[in-house]
Amino acid sequence: MPRLGLGTWENTDGETCAESVRQALEMGYRHIDTAQAYDNEEYVGQGIADADVDREDVFLATKIWTSNLSYDDVIHTAKESLDKLGVDYVDLLYVHWPANEYDPEDTLPAFDQLHDDGLIENVGVSNFEPRHLDEAREILDAPVFANQVEMHPMLPQDELVEYGRENDVNLVAYSPLARGEVFDVPEIQEVAEKHDASAAQVSLAWLLQRDGVAAIPKASSEDHIRDNWGALDLELDDEDVEKIESIDRRERRVDPDFGPWN
């Protein structure tokens, strides 16, 4: 799985979404993330089709929404997602949240079936806490390839990072810029000035230097897509990492009532 991807949440204008995906792929991105709930799978698929990049070189992920997590609905809506995306398979399919219709004994065997049928390459979960991961790993035949969670310098998710290292579960950071909050954090601004980099690049570089962590910042303009891509060229030293990890703010930007930590 490529470490830096393009998130597409809220990118619901068809032309803008397709163009941003195309631009990202032709810039070098190879990881594209969407979801049923984003209502843009068709546009994401168009962007992939428009790009001068082979489908086989793109790591494509989508997510099953909480109302579609019964066995039959997982199978049916996953196939609908493939149709909308215009692909024969996705590289990673997530359970979006362990909520609403999620029943591990009913939901997860459907993911195994999709995996066995070659419609998905890897099984993922999103917004899972360690207890949910333990349960999922026990029920699934396929490995839990990734857990996608909110993760940034104000929510470092140390427990989940350690869990991932110990159990070979990748962490994928969504909202890696804390919905723009990182731009106003003095410690991040200081590191950015030191390296003549943007605050976004610093936050992403910090995530990408952690073992087993990928990041999928959302962006729709070419400037932001390119700025985020620049994080791959930024190397933080021990002093930088120490400064970022000294940030004492703790903020969760995505906190629905059905969040498993509530």
C-alpha cells in the first residue's frame, strides 16, 4: 500500500473530483481512497479512467457504510461500488464504522466471501478500537490488512500504532491535518519554518516516518495535492519529531455519537 494517498471526502462535485483524482495520479500518487458514504465513487472511477496510469498500478480503497453491513447488503453494495468505480476489484475494502448494522459474525464473513471471489484484494476496518480488532481478527479468515482512523499530531493514536506493529495491521490516517487545525500549532509552524516547508508537509512527514502508517489527506485543488505530495521529500530529524510529539493538545475532529470510543 503506497504510504501517501489522496482522500476524497467532501469532494462531491463530479468534474472537480474526477479531475483531482486524475491530477493526483499523474503527479505520482498511487493510493486513492473513497467510500460509499462520500457519494463520489462514480467520479473517483472516472478520474482513474482518465489518468494516464494503469489501473493495476493504482491502490484503490472504498468503504461499506454502516447501514449496509448485513451479510447480503455487504455483498450487494460492494458490487454496486465496483460498478460505480468502473473496476473489477478494489485493493482494499473497509468496514467504515463498527456501528449501526455492524455484527461481526454476520458482517465479516461477507468480506471473506468477497475476498475469496477476487472482488477485493484486502480486508480493512475503519474507526476500530483494539477490542474490535481482536474480535475481527478472530472471526475473519483473511488478515485485517489496515485500520483507517483519525490520526494527526493532536491525536497520535499511540495505542493503535503499537497494536498495528504487534499484529501486522497497517494504520491509515484520515484527517491527517486535523481539518486544518495543524496550521495554527506553534510547534508545527516552527518545524515548517526550519525546513522551509508547509505545516501540512510537516504533519504528513511526521505520520509517514512512523512505522506502518500511511496518510490520506483530502485535497481537491492541484496546489494542495502537490503541496501534500511534497511531504515525501521532507525528512524530519529527532529534534523535529521530539518537538511535534511534545504538543500537549489532544483533539478528535471526527466524533459522532456512534463512535466506538463514546
